[in-house]
Amino acid sequence: MTAPLPPGIQLEKADDRIMTLNVGPQHPGSGHMRLIIKVDGDYIVSCDPDPGYVHRGEEKMAEYRNYIQNIPHLERPVIHDSCNILYPYCLAVEDLLGIEVPERAKYIRVIASELNRCVYTLYWLAIYGIFLGHSTMFMWPAGDREFCIDLLEAMSGARVTHSYFVPGGVRNDVPANFEERCLRQIDYFEKRLKQYEDIFYQNPVLKQRTEGTGVLSRMDAIRLGTTGSVLRSAGVDFDIRKKEPYDVYDNLDFQTQVLKEGDSYARSRVPYLDMLESCRIIKDALRKMPKSGSVRTKLKPNPKGGNEEAYRRVESGRGSLGMYVVSDGKPEPYRVKISVGSFRNLICMPYLLKGEKLGNMPAVYWSLNYWPVEADR
Amino acid sequence: MSSIAPEFRLSRFVASLTDIIFWVVVIFTLIGLPIVLILLFYIQLPVINDKLLTPYLALTWLADPSRTLPIVKSLIHTDFFRITTFPGFGFAALLAAGTIFIERKLLAKMQLRVGPLYCGKIEGILQLMGDGLKLISKEIIIPAKADKPIFWAAPLLFVGTAAAFISLIPVAPGWVVADVDVGLLAVFAVIGFFPIITLLSSWSANSKFPFIGGIRALHQMVSFEIPLILSLLGIVILAGTLNLTEIVESQQHYWWIIFMPIGAIVFFTTILAELERIPFDLPEAESEIVAGWLTEFSGMMYGLVQLGSYLKLYAFAALFTVLFLGGWNGPMVWPPFPQEIITEGIKMGPITLHVPGLPLLDQEMLNGTLWFTIKTVGVILVILIPRGVFPRIRIDLLLHTGWYKLIGLSFVNIFIALTLVYAGVLGPGGLIQ
Amino acid sequence: MHRFLYSPTGFLATLVGEVAGSFSPVLLMFGFAIVATAPALILSRMIAPRRRSNPVKFLPMECGQVPSGEGRTHFMMQYYAYVLMFVVFDVMSIFLYAWGSTLLNLPKSATLPIIAFLGIMFASFAFSLYQSGRRNIW
Amino acid sequence: MSNELIEFVLVSVALLAIGIYGLAVKRNAIRMLFAIEMIVNAANLNVVAFSRFIPNSQGQTLALFSIAIAAAEVAVGLALIIVAYRMYKNIDIADFRSLKG
Amino acid sequence: MSSEKTTDEKSIETVGTKPEVAKKEIIPVIEPKFEKSLAEKVVSKFGTIVTIGFIKPNRIRINTKKENILDVATFIRDELNFDHAESVTGVDYPKSKEIEVVYHLGSYTEPQLAKQVLTLATRIPREDIPNPGKDSTRMPSLRDVFYSVEFHERECFEMLGVYFEGHPDNRRLLLPEDWADIPPFRKDFNIKGR
Amino acid sequence: MSSAWGIIRALNSGVKHLAVKRFTLRYPEEKLKFVGDGFQFDPQTGVGIAGLKGRHILFHDKCTGCQLCAIACEGIAEAIAMVKVNETWKHNKKTIMPQIDYGKCVFCGLCVDACPFYALYMTNDYELSSFSKEALIYTPSQLAVNPKVNQDVEIKIDERGATHG
Amino acid sequence: MADAVFLAISVLTIGSAIASLEVRSMIYGSISLMVTLAGVAGFFLLLDAPFVAMFQISVYVGSIAVLILFTVMLVRRELLFHKIEDPRRRYAGIGLMIVIMLGIGTIIIGSGIKSMEVDAPSVDFKEIGKDFLTYYSPALVVMGLILASAVIGALTLARREDVTNEQRTD
């Protein structure tokens, strides 16, 4: 499995032409990670990702805390997508503890997780904009993100780290006039999203720059085990919300966004289309949500899981996010494994960057929808 | 903690300031004054009202306010004034500073934010001054293995070259620092220095990212210099001269942009590339190569490079105005100086004050400056807007644009000019004249 | 043409000749800009703190890692051909100025040699663009 | 014009002599290129100086041709040096002796 | 919806998965048909080499020995069309001196299998004083079968000290270069203050 | 040609936004309005009441010193410590009450969930910055003070764009 | 005064010409060469040939110096400071230089051009364009051919098709 190099570009050899560049960790073009890049002139000969700068051992920490106390710190890897990273944990723990979730809570969960997907994707898009030198595309999503953050804050009481989902439902009910406010803001937000087309997605400079770069073919996407927008931009129709619907996703009306090209442009466009789809889901969920009812199943203090294991996955902003929880009958989980999309997409990086031009490095790197903190856990 | 960042002490700061002032005074009195006195013997002194303006006479006249104006007028018409203040460095630096403020505010508006706000009470108008103070008080760090002479000289040379470029721009009739017969060629010669300075500074830092940035800058500037040169050939053909003042004077009735929009577009694109502005800011692409050739510059060195690049921005915008938008040409909107003040003096009730030396500046010049400034600021605005609209381009696409599209378009422009000449539309004996 | 009322460079022009005199303000402006901005550097050097406690501070930028290898290496981009081309076509384009500035005074027959010149240059331009466009050989 | 022709000619002679010295002594290919440039410039200076003192334009024309050809020569020369450097990893003229064939 | 099913249908078989913990009460379950057919395919091919851990809706667990894991994985990839690994997990069982390595396999190509996650688990010996890469805690790498496990196995190696034989790139991934302690995800590595 | 059209569209879009209202909130002068008075919890239904998770407020007349909040916090941030108070309450035999270190608190609100006596709520006050670490530790008497907040800016959406205030 | 300017430029030119050959660092040598060429341009200005002077600056300083600098940076660093010179050869070279200077200098000073001094107005640069396209038009075409062959030759030489199986010998 090696990516082809353009003809005439040398592989590593005893030659002066090869220059080693450390991209990161203190680099405006990398997150909290390092890419060791070898360039021959303008072409990247090899790329070796070196993550781990923000590794904090969440999985180990989870073994020392009970099922409820795990909630605030398990969302730390992706504080911009904190609802979605708690979602599989809650589902898995509900499996282990045998709890049923009230119907209204399911809808609230869906709304919160879709809003959070927008929050994450806009943050990601903002950084994608500034990576490509488009400062307006940095400011607009960062500003429009506030719509979703305000809604989430009205729901959960916190702007970023919500700690909103718990096994058995959600922490609190939505406020009184939430639905009309949500509808109004989401309508405007959708309008704003459509304005990104002109200045960013249909911008010929951007298209020239990203189309045809870092192409991941369908077969490679499957073999490399990619997920999320990387997979769907390569033409594989796989969305866990459709394929393995959790909570109430099977009742809702939405489509999976799939593009065929597999290049940086398609990879950057799929999350954007997903955001538009999220708006649809939120509106639909608001319509179908039961108007009243309980939102949380009461748990015993220190609930104990059975002697079994559960693996549940959801579709987060970066793709499939799985939680593998092993219980041994104690209040604390025996082992928690977080299988994150970022880490699964990391494997593409050396493959895609090999043979690319140095100028494409940020475009390809960030289009992989990679969140360093999440990948390190 | 104190070894890393000792607290700011006002007393120490004041002491250092007084130290500096003391040494400046000492050095000036010991070295500067003798030089000034010696120079006074050799400088040809102006003649005002049939009297040679000796320093003594100047001092006596300064005491009499009605006589200061001739001195000021004579000073205004010296080359020293031209170089330092009006068409030269001061004017350009003022416009450059304005450009920085306008850029930040305009970009902020386009991005739905506020921009500088607090510094200077009114919409952050003193932000630039604050930034300058900050840069001056920052430590200058030079990498260990850097080539120190080149590294120190590069920012200064950059500013100097930009200033030399400015000296060639005519602002108003007769108001140009250097009125050169082959002005346009001189412009090309001056532009040719920028890639060298960039390359040398990037080389001298002994760091990888500046080196890559410098090489990119070299490729970019070099590739866009040919379309830049070729796109102006049409104007030279039609105007029949290389002197920038004469080119402006040839546009009294119509601007060259009317006949050569293609040339204007090509020239504008090359301006963006030569200035390293988005979408062509590859040498400073921060997500790929940290800050390109500016990576190792810190403190005031960075400030000087920024000053140089904004001076360069002004110079290119002014060149665009001069070549395509008719320079200072425009309807006379400046009110004429009231004639009776010159002949009869200013009447203030019973007293009539006779002021010799009025008008200080003639109406043509003020009107020309007004038009020139308006047009230049307009061009600067147009140069600033792409920064909010376009992402950065890639280097191979950039070179492709430069070598394939822009050179082709500039040849199209040349052929348009030739057609206009040979079809008898323009030129000697043409239809429009 | 407006003459200067009083100008040291006008005085220079009588000494070094009209042409060199008209160019001298360019040099003077160059010098003045350096003289006017150098105090900023000197002042900064005097005011700003200078601490040499940590030698790591003076390492070249390498994204937080200890620099590996030389900063000035044998580094060649795949676009070296464009620099070579620039040298030749820069000459060509300035040659065209000698023609363009006098075009209005030239006889019509003078177009022929310039067409021949341009034709040759176009041919070589096309060839060199083809060559430099082949990235794999650079 | 207050300078005399002889002064310019003497400067050009000095440049020529330095160029010849460089060609004779230096073995570094790039330095030899520098020396060649100096000789060419000495010739240009001479030509332009004479054309100024016999007032006609042909000397300047010749100088323009000469500069253009020098540019072409430098392009080819540097390309040659790069090829030689690639083959021998050196730019010392003495090492290029095996360049035949 | 999902919690409903899992509470009702729990597996009877927990063969060899958790030896040190007592079994809970047995709930009668209806095994899902499709999942069962998949599991039966594996069992019919390999017989006693493999054991079925459990069969739940959308989840199958297959336990095997480390000597046979390459064959089983190849069979699962070729015959059952599971084409990628979602994660590689190591679970440390210090009481039985074993480390369980769990592969979660999924499929993108087969629409039927989209919701299935096949859990392939194996147990390898564990040493009290670990010496990652040089002791008996090793197993064959599945990188040639599922390319996507490359980074996951690297992580598993550094976090649990499981050496994967045949992996081309057994280097550090997440931990700092100067990490000299025991692999941190083992149970005998304790967080400070806990 | 299409690329030229795209460039014009992008420029047009950029220039049009010069007329769109700014979204920025000028923070110290304007403060965003929140829903409700803060996050509260109803132990009987086991469900919280929506609100901002800001600084806590402790009702001394309800706190029994049961330490449940401290136990809940133990695995999360270890921000809550039980300290002696000089007050005497009938229901608080041990005369201990929570003291919260906001240098550690993550504002998850699980302590509020843990309190079965309606004694600990969260308020809309989020401006807690101080110059020293010690000032971030809020004693029970400091926690009892009801914060004064004037937050009155809301998102307004109209034809010329959305804006804060 | 004019002599002072002339003297300054000639000292600058000749001094930097010597420096460009003798400075250890090749980068500084290139910069000195740039100064030499700019000094020659200054002479052209003194000779009332602004077109040639500007051509000199924009071609020599603007492009040739850039190319030289760039090529110098491509060559490995230790080679740039590496200087093997035969001292005897060096003295012979200096001797040759002095002989040429003195010999040609005496010849020139002895010849009649010392008396040549002219007050005629300088030639307008537009004459050059006319020359190019009328009398020297065949030369212009040949010039084009030379430039074309130069760019083709340089591009053909500098590419590196055959370099893949090259190994470093030292």
C-alpha cells in the first residue's frame, strides 16, 4: 500500500535535495501534532505523523470513575463536539445497565447532537478557511457558530462543555420557548450557510487549489478503514445514522451526503452538506418531538453494570465514534475504549500527502477532518 | 520568575529614556552641529526678495510672522522637502499608515466584526501607533547562526528600495522627487531589487522556513515581472514616452484604462503578486511555511518590513493611477486662491495685513494632489478587497497563471495598442486627439 | 516642465550632468529612507529588553523541535526553469521597450524585424514553457 | 560633461585587468563567471564612453546587444555549472577535466 | 430502541471471556438469525478453534487462539466480507495473567453487514514485569489482513506492551519519546493519587 | 470563463457583506442574556431545570453538610471541599458546608445534581476572574451571596442580518 | 565635485570587483559583483546613457544577479568557502593584472584620446530604438536567435533526467 510518487521525484537517497521539515507542534499549519515531512523541492516525499502531544489518557482515567462521574471528563477530547462523544458512551452504558430512555429525551438528544455537529463543523471549517489563507472564511463560521452555541447554551447551560447527556436521558429539559427560538435561529443559520457557497465553495481559486489534490479512491478509503466525511467523499454511502439508527434517527427525514471525487474539495464539502442536512434534521425533530414528558430515567446512586461488554457507535462530526465499555460488575467500568474517527483517518495522512506539493499540505491535512485532541484522547 | 520576566519599572524606563536623550544631545552637539555648520558653507542658499537667505536672516524673519511665509515657501520648493515630506517619504508613509487602518477596518466589516476599537477612543484610530510602540519595545531576536550583516540590513534595504520606488512617482504637476526621462525603466530597475533583498534576507536567517519562503518569493516576483513589464508596453506605445510625468500629461482627455482594460487587469494582478498579497501571499503562507521569509524577523525589524511593504503597496497603487487612471488629471474642484488677498492683503476690520509669499501652493498642484490621492486610495481599496474574498493560491498554479495566462493577455494588450496606432485611431494624426 | 526654484540636486546636475543629476534624488530618497528608519531599530535595540539567559531562544524556528540539519541546504524547487527563462525573457521585454517608445516615430517597415524577433521569441517561449511545464525532469 | 574620456577608459582597463586576473587565477567556476562578467562590462563601459564622446547612438546600441548576450551567456553558463555540480558534486574547474566525452 | 433489545436478549454464552467474575443470571434470549448464520459460518469452517463469545443484535463476538487469528481474520475478510477494523483494543486481566486483544471489524462494501460489528478477540500471555517487544506478550499482526489496523496496533503496542509480529512499524505513537515506565494501560499502572 | 464568473460572484458576495450588520458582541459593555436564573435541579423528578451553569449559590438554610456534592466532585474536579462554618443550623449538625475552588471547577453541575436538599444551585454569574489563585476559592459565606447581573442583550434577527443587541 | 562623484563610483566599482573575486563567502562575492555592475550603471549615467544604465540595472542586477545568487545557494555550503589556490599561480595572476593595467594604461594615456573632450548634447535614447529597427534590424533578429538558443540550451542542460542513477562519489 504505497502512494505513487510523481515520476522524477526521488525517494530518500544520499542527496542534498531532500529537506526535512517539522510541521508542528508549534506551527500555524498544524494542530497539536507534528508532521515530519521530507520535501524534494516542492514535492513531499514522505510524511510521518507524530501525534500524542495532547494525550491525556482518558481511557485510563475512565477506569477510576463511576459511570456518571465519567461524563464531564469523557467529553474533554472533543469539547466542540461534546454531545456526540458522550452519545455512544451513554448508549453503551444504557446497554450495560439496562435502562430505557424516555421518548422526549431521545429527540432532545438528537437535536443537541445535531447542533453540536454544526458547532464542530463550523469550527473545523473556520480553520480550513484560514489554512487556505481565506480569512473571511475563518471569521464567518466562527461568528455563525454562535447561533448554535447560543441554542446549546439555552438547552444545557454551558457554551462548550455541556455535560448534557447522561445514561438514561439528558440532564434537564429544554426551556419554555425553546422551539420557536430554535426554529428562528436555525432558519437564519441555514440562510447564512448558503452564503458560504459564493465566497468559498464556488470560489474558482479554491476549486483550482483543492480539486484533484489528495485523491483517495473508493477502494483505498475502504481498505484504510476511513470514516465519516473522508469515507463519504470517496463515494461510499455509509452513515451510521442511516445504517444503524440509534435513538430516533430512523423516524427522521434526512439523507446521507455522498460525493464521488474523493479529493480535498469533496472532503471539505461533505461536512458542509452535512450541516445543511443537520438543519433539516433539527427542524424535523422539533416537529415530531413529544411536547411534554420525562427526559431522564432516574438512576440509583452508583449504578453497577453487569458482567458484560458493549460496543456502540454513533456518527459524530468526524465520522464513526465508537465506545467499547467492558464492565465487571463494579460501579466503575473495567475498560473503556474510545474508537474515534480522527484516529482512524490519521492513517490516510502519510498515504495522501506522499507525492503532494507542499502547498497542498494544509489543504489535504485539514480536509481529513482530523481533530488532534480527539485522536490522542 | 524574575530572571525570565522582571517587572516593568517606570523609574528604570524613565532613566533609560533620559539616558538616550542625554546621549543624543551630546552626540548632536559634538558631531551634528559642526557638520551642519560646515554644510551651511557649501549649500547654495536660496534668494528671497533679492536677498540671500542666510541663517541669520532666516532667524530674524522667523520672528516676523508676515515674513515667515516666503521662507516656508522657499523651503517647500527644495528637494529636501520633496524627499522628506510631500511627494516623498512623509506623504507615502502617511498614506501607508492610513492604508493599514483602512485595511483592518474594511476587512473587519467584510468579516462581520469590528476591528480595532479601543485604542484612541474613536474606532481604534491610534491602533497603529500602539502597534508601533509595541514593536519598538520588543526584543529583537537574531537566530544564532544567522548572517548578521545581511540580516540587519535587509529590512532597511527593503524600506529604502520602496522609498526609491516612491521617488519616481509624479503626484502633481511638477511635483515629483526624481523626474527621470526613462522613468518607467527606472521603475523596473527598482522593482528588480526586491527579489534580491528577499532572497538574501531569507538566506541569512539560516532557517528552513524562511529559506523556502524566500525561494518562493523569488519565483513569484520573477515570474510576475515579465507580465508587469509587458502589460505596460501598450501605454508606452500609445504615449510615445517613458517619462511618467509625460505619460500623465498624455491622459488629459482620456485615461488609458479605456483603451487598455486588459492591460490594466494584467497589471493589477501582477501588482497583487509583487506585493505578496492574498491570493498571492505564498511567500508568507502561514499554514505551510510558518511565516515564510518573515519568520525570523522579530520586533522592529518585522515592523520595518511591514512598513516597507505598505510603502510598496502605495507605490504600486500610485503607479497604477499614474499609468492607467490619468494621475492628477481631473476637473478643477479646488477653489482658486482669492486674488484680492495677494493684491490687497487680508482685511481684518480696520487693519489690512499684507502677507508676502501667498499663495503658498498653486491651485493646480492642490487640485492635482486631491485627484491623485482620491484615485490612489481607490486603487488601494481595490487592492485590499481580495484579501477578504480569495484563498491563497498554490505555487504551481501561480506560476502557471503568470507565465501562461498573463503573458498571453499582455501580448493581446500590445496588439490592441498596435491596432489602435496602425488603424489610425490614436497616435499622431489619429481620430481622437 | 516646472523647474525647481532651489534644489541641491539641481546644483548636482550642473556638476554630474543633466541625466545623472535627474537620477540623484532616487539615491537620496533611498538614503533618506534608511536614515529615517534606522533610528527605529537603534531605539528598539536601546529600549527593548535583551536577555541571553536561554540559548534555546536563539535557535532558528523549527516548530518547537531542536533544529535538524542545515538551514541553508541544497534546495531546489521544481520551478528553477522559470528563473532561467526569466533571465532571457526579461531581456526580451525590455528590448521591446526600445521599440515601443519610438514606435510612433518609426517607419512602417520597421514592423517586420520586430515581427521576426517576436516570432523567434514566441517559438522559444513555447518550447521553454513546454520544458518547464514537465515537472518530472526538474 | 566635465569628465574626460580617458578616465572612463582607465576604469574599464582596470576592470578588464581584474577580470583577466580572475580568469587566470580562480578555479571556482562561478568565480570565473564573475570574471567574465567583469570583462564584458569593461567592454561595455568602453563602448558607451566612446559613443558619448563621438556623439552617436550606435555605441549604446552595441552595449545593449552586449548586455543581452551576456544575460544569455550567464543563463547557459550557470546551467552548465549546475550540470557539472550534479555530476561531480564540485564546482572546481580542475575536477571537470574528465568532462570529455 | 436499542436499549430495549439488549435488555431482553442477553447472551448465554460467555465462554472464556470473563473467567474471574461470577456469571450473572441467565436471561432467555432469541438469537438474531442473520448474526447467527454469520457465526455459524465461522464455526463450521474452524470448528473448535473458535468459540462464539456472544451473539446479540448487530454484535457478534468470536474468540480464538492467537496462533489461529491470522487464518480466522483472513476467512472473515474473504468470506464474510468484513473489510476494515474499527478499533483494536487491549484489555488487561492481571488475575488470569492474560491480555485480551479485541478487534472490532466492520464492513463498508456489503450493505447487509453495515450495521454488524464483529468482535474478534484473542488472549495472549502477560508478564508481571513487562518488557515491551522482548517478552512473550506477542501475537501476529493483522496488518496484512486489515490494513486499517496499522496505527491501532501501534497504539496497542505502546499502551499495553503487546508486540505485533510482522508489523512493519512498531514505533512509539502517542507516548513521549522518553517514556520509561510500564505500559500505561495495564492494570498495575496506577494513576497518581488513586 | 466560468472562473471569471466565479471570481465576480465571490467579489460581489464579499462586497455585499460590507452592508450586513456586524454580529460581534462588545463584551464588557454588553452582556448576553441567558435563559432563566441558572441551572437548578429537582431531586424529586431527577431532572434539572435549564439555565446557565455559572457560579454556585449555596442556601445556608438548606445545606445539611451531607458532603454529597463533594463526593460527586471527587472524581471530576476535586473542587469542592467541606469546611467548618461558624453558623449554627439545626439541620446542619456537623456545621460543615462546601467551599468551591473555581480554579478547579469545570462547571459540569453534577454537584447540583447530587444535592437532595435544594441547597446548591448555579447562577448566571460567570465573571470570576481574579489576580490570584486564592481569590478563586469561594467560602460558603461568599457562595451565599446572590450575584448581581445585568445581562440584557439578545440575538436579533432581521433583514440586514443577525446581531447582538 | 564631479570628480568626487566619479572617483567614488570608480573606487566602489573596482573595489567591489576585487572583493567579488577575493571574498571568502560566495554570497558576499555575488553581492560585490552586484555592486560592481551597479557601479558600471552609474558610469553609464555619467555618460548620459540612461536607457543603457537602466537596462544594465534591470538585467544585470534584477535578473542575472538573482540567478547567480540562486545558483550559489544551490551549491553546497562547504564548497562555497572551499578555496584551493596555488600561491604561485596567484602571484603570477597579480603580476599579469598589473602588467595589463600598466601596459594598456600607458598605451592609452600616450594615445590621442586624452584630448578628446566634447560638449555636444547627449544622444536621445529614442535613437537607440530607431537604430535597432532600421540599420541593425538583422542584428536584432540574430539577437532573437541567440536568446532563443540560450534559453533552449539552458533548459536542456539544467534539467535532471539522468540524475536518478547518479551516486555521490565523495
